[in-house]
Amino acid sequence: MQKIVQRTERASRNAASKFAKAQRHEKNAESWERYQGLVRSQRAAALNVRDARKNRQVDWEAGALAPRRDVGEQRETYGATSMYNLHAPELEPRRQPKWMHISEGDRVVVTKGREKGKIGVVDDVSKERGTVRLKGVNVVDVIVPEWMNKEDNTSGIVQATAKPLPLADVRLVYPLPDPETGIPRDVIIDRLLHVNYAYDKNKREWTDGDRLIPGTNTLIPWPEKAEVVYEDHEDDTLRITVEEQTFRPFLLHPPMPVSVIDELRNKYSKFRTRHDWEFIEKKEMEDAKVEQRKGLAKGMRTPLQELADVRKTRKEEEDRELTVEQLARIGEVIAAERVRATSAIQRVGQ
């Protein structure tokens, strides 16, 4: 039986090691994919800049004879970007922002790039990429593949879409009362603190908390989210039917037969920890026979082993504690010897 237990533990360790190795492999693959996405985006940006510089040089040298480039294969896609370069690559987990101080529905202002100074409403937030997308801001032409048009039942090679902006390129805009006039006015908030957040054990996630302007007691509320309205249909299952209890277990009648464990768990699996009592009894009898055989081997003793036992017994007898009678007898002998020695000293002194 011990061999079966050891085999199960060994198989569990091997399975855990393989699972950990697969997890590491998957993590490395995700990291490699993120790195490749970053390389692709940087390569595409560098290629666009290089082509623009080259075209500008050609236009300057040709003057009025500058060629048109919106012809041929680029007749309808000239100046548009690929949909694969629309979104920024995912950041490493350690480089992702700890919390997003901007949410959907907030008003923000762009502080960098060609859209600098424009104010827009946040349409989407991506913590994995560290970007925000605004409605009608930073709109670019995107080349739509043919397979996407077939899936969406749309037509058109180029589609105008808002390109996400980095989180560091936008600032929150919120109306605050003027200290002098008291009239609310839009204020650009450069920095916010995350306060009053807690961990919800039921949902297993962190609560939103509040946004606080540093150095003040001003809390910036989160934008109100629109309630999701579900439309009822004739083929929908009623809530009362879903919550109705239809199974009531009884103590005298188990819900499943005992043999169902063999269907759920392979009876001959190396990971199995539950066995039939006949199998356990058989293995225990085998273990008992092995222990009995070890006992017979111990009964066959050599002269050296017997001598070692005799010496061990003598040592235990020598090291054992004295009884009360023996201690009293030793005390009487010591007292008598002391009296005799004292008498002898007195006789010598006379």
C-alpha cells in the first residue's frame, strides 16, 4: 500500500512540475507576442516616417511635376493605416498602470500630438495597453480587410475610426467652482489619488474607490454608467422558473450510486487516491507479510549481535538510578566513616 501512495505522490509531483513548466512556457509566449507587437508597431511607424521624408524630397525636387501616389493599388487606401497598427501593443504586467484614474464617460483634454488642445469624451479604456479612446478625436482612416467586411456585412475598403491615445497624453477635465466668483468652470486636473478603495471578497476584486485631488479635500466622482436594459422575449426562461428548487436530496437515498466514482475517476489511474476496501485489505496483507519477513530476519541473531545486547543491558543497569534504601545505606556508611576519621584525628592530637 505504501508503494501505491508513493507512486501517487510521485505522479502528482510530476504533473505539478509539467503544469508549472507549461505555465512558464505560456507566460514566455505571451511576453514574446507582446514584444513582437511592439516591434511591429515601431517598424510600421518608422516606415511611415521614412516614406514621408522620401516623398517630401521627391516632391521638392520635382516641383510641379511631382507624381500622384493615390493611384494603382493605393488608389483607395493611400494615407490609410492598417487595422493591425490601430491599437497599441499590450504592456508588460509590471509596466501596466496600477489603477485607471480615467473611466468611460469622463471628459479629457489631449496634451500631446496633432490633436493637442482638443477635449473629448472617453469612449473606451484599456488598462492592458495603457490607452484611452475618445469620441471623434484622433480619427484616422483604417484599411478594412475583406474578411471583416464579410463578417460584419459591410462594404468599403477604408473606414474612419478613432485611434486610442496613450494615458500619459490626456488629462482629466472637470468643472470646479471658481474661488472668487463661485461659477463652475472647466479645470484641467494634472494628478489624482486613489482613496477609499477596498477588496471585495465576494466578487474577488478591488472596488473603484474615489478620486482625490492631491492637497485638497475635493473628490472627483466617477461618471454615471447607463443602466443596461434587457429586452424580454417570448422564448426567455422566467426568473421564477430558474430559481425554483427542483432537486431535494434525502438522507436515506443517496443522489448517486457508489459506483459512480469509477466513472468520474479512472479506477486504474496513477493519480487515484480512493480505492475499494478489498484492494486496500489485499495491499495491507502484503505489507504485513513484508513486515513479518523483516521480523524473522531480526530473529536470526549472530554472536556479535548478542554480545552487543549484553553490553547494552549492563550499561543500562549501571546507569540506572539508586533506590531510597541504597541511598540511605550509603549515607550511613559515610556517617560512620566520618565518625571514625574524627576519632582518629583526636587521638593523634592527644
